[in-house]
Amino acid sequence: MAITDIKEYAHLTTEDIEQLAQELDAIRADIEESRGERDARYIRRSIQWQRALAAGGRVALFASRNRLAWLAGTGMLAMAKIIENMELGHNITHGQWDWMNDPEIHSTEWEWDTTCPSVQWKHSHNFVHHKYTNVVDLDADVGYGIMRVTRDEPWEPYYLGNPIYNILLGTLFEWGVALHHIESKKLRKKEKTWAEARKDLRIIGKKVAKQAGKDYLVFPALTGRNWKHTLKANMTANLIRNYWAYMVIFCGHFPDGAEKFTVEEFENETKGEWYLRQMLGSANFNAGPIMAFVSGNLCYQIEHHLFPDLPSNRYAEIAVRVRELCEKYDLPYTTGSLGRQYFQSFWTILKLALPDKYLKASSDDAPETRSERKFQNRKGVRESFVDPETGKRRGLRTALRELRAA
């Protein structure tokens, strides 16, 4: 099953975790105290770039009968939508720029370019997901209510469709995000009534009408005889944005090493253990400055989960210090190439479509579902301690390495 005792799994003492929390608090304090004009200039320039790309794409599509104009317009529009959703919408609604007191760039005012109403997103994502990160039965992002991504979810025949649900979710990602607040899993289990769902659907319907009207009626109509080409360009731009956002999100949450947790672990959690759960429950992917920007800096998913309301342009420098802490406490820092992280996520979705009897590893020892029981009754795995001669800690990372060797 998922992790029930995070201290035991991480091979850390209560004192270790308290010290870890103090060091992470210090990182937060340093970033908060150093926020200033450089950060404000970054977000304002990002908004300018995004709006310039969107405007350039719309202008180019007035000549969308021309193939080069269509490609240029579609490309610019797709990039504008990616930047708006990832670096702007996601991060602004997290409150990362509220400290500026700029009403245009404030979490209470920003409405992003997607079908999901920001008011619902801030509840289902900012509150539910970031509070209950990877806690099975509390965090709806564990499979999004439609897929099986951990062996802690009992297998049902419904999950044979895992690969199909995955493809559909990637293709229709903005629509999946919009419907996420409906909590389909609770509806299936009758934990939520259809009357409650209809209230949510009315709010979603208004946003969908506005978004679809803009992309599929107003802007195509403005291009006159070229409306069919413009409509196709808008659909293509949305599709590109959907696949990119889907890949970034999946690479941060479902690769091997992004651990799952039980409700029992959460209920007795200290602040330090919350920090630790974010570190162990998230995954990064390697990216240069450009890829980091177009991913909304969510290539630093670990840092984002530790500090969701700190400016995204500071995650790269925060990551250096978080890596140092992982080294100090001998904790894994889960990262890899984008392709590797996505393949692991896809493989988990594929294999968990099958009943457990066809799977090799147990629910305590699978790459996507590990727990502290993994280390019980295993010879050759040492408990956490600090070597008196070298001063080097032997924690979870060493334990996992020794377990593989054993």
C-alpha cells in the first residue's frame, strides 16, 4: 500500500524532519525578502511577449489561405496559449505575484485562456491538490478520477480502458481540466449528487460558451472568407496546447519515484512532514531556460509543490538549494529527461489497466507505489544514521540503492 509512516519510509527522525522544515522555511524567507523589481519586470515582460504572440498569430490568420501564413499564425497562437496557461494563468492564480498589489496580475482577478473557470481551478488545484498531494482518496489528481495510477486503487473492469482514457485526456486536456471540479469519481461512488454537479456545470458552461465563442466563432468570423482556415488553425493551436500541458503535468506527477500516501499518514502530519511529502510526491524533468519558460517552470515541480506561491522565475535558484538538502539528508531528487519521465508515466497507466494478478511487484514494492514495508524483513538494508567518521548520512537514497543491490 502507499506510505503510512513518512518518517520510517524516508529514514529520518523527528528531529531530522524538524531541521529540514527550518531549512526550507529559510529558503522561503530568503526568496520573499528578495522579491522586487527584477521579478516584477519578468512577469510583465512575459505578459507582453504572450500578448504579442497572440496578436501576431491572429493577424497572420487573416491571410490563412496562404500555407505559410497559416503555419506562422497557428504556431504563434499555440505558443501564446501555452505561455498563457502555463507561465501566466497557472502561476498567477497561485498567488505568485499577489505581493506586487497589481490588480491586473492578481490571483483574484486573472481569468485564463481555457475552458476551466479560474474560481473552480483555484479550489480543485490550489487547495485540494496542493494540500492533499498524492494522498490516495483525498487528492483527486491521483488519476483525475478516471485512471488507475497506483495499486492502492482496487482494480475494476472499468480500468481496462486506462490507455484510452489517457489518450482522450491528452487530446481534450482543457476540457478534462474544466470537468475536473465535477469530481466524476465521487459521482460514480454516489458521494456527490447530480444536483451538486449541475451547479458546477452551470459555471463551467458559462466559461465554455465564452471560450468556444471566442476561438470558434468570433475570431474565425473576423477573417471573412478565410474563416474555415482560421477555425482549423484555432483548433490546432488548442490541440497543441492541450498535449503540451498534459505532458508537463503528467511528467511532474506520475513518473517512478513520485510517491503516494495514505490518509492515516496525512492525518498525523506535521509541517515538516508536509514539506517532505511534497518532495517525495513530485517529480521534475530536465529543461533549459526556454523549455522551463514554456512549461511554466513546472519542470521544477518539486520546488513548485514546496513553494506554490513563490514566483516561478525563482524556482531554478531554489532548486539548487533543494538539491543540496536532498544531498544532506540522503533523499532522492526525482528528475530525468522529459521523454524518460513521460515514458514512466505512460507505462504506469498502461500496466495498471490490468488486474493485480498479472503484475509482478507488490503494492509495497512497485516503482509507482512504494511504502515503508518495502524495507521490512530485507537483509542488507541499513537504517538511517550518520557515519561518525565521514559525517555523511545514510538515509532513503542509500537504503533504496542497497535494497536494489540486495
